[in-house]
Amino acid sequence: MPIHDFRCNACGQQFELLVRSSSVPACPHCASTALDKLVSLTAPQGTSQAIIASGRRAAAREGHFSNYSRAERAKLK
């Protein structure tokens, strides 16, 4: 069941809905079924140095170093 973004043609509200393939989505504000399906924005991949460093600190706290390269793991020992 994917989450889709919609815009209601009747009231202009924009919202997300979890939609089954067999159901007809309706606006949660006005119950209209006249909806436009929008293209959802994707989350950017975490490549900034701060995000990577944060992930490594969390991995170290949890006791695993799988997100370090083999050369970096050798330096930690």
C-alpha cells in the first residue's frame, strides 16, 4: 500500500494518503473524489559529511563498524 500525494480539485487542499489498489481515494477535508495525483518529492540521499559522521558515531555506540571501510576499521584497532 503506497503513500501518494494528492491535490483536491474541489477545495484545493494538498495531502498524502495510503491507498490500496482497489480503493478510490477521497479528500479528507471535503470528501471529494476529484483528485489530482501529484509527483512525490524524494528524500535526498545522505551524503553530507555531518550525516555520515553522525551515522558512524551511532554505529560505534551500538558496537558495530560495518559502515567504515576496511582501511578505516584497521586504523580503529
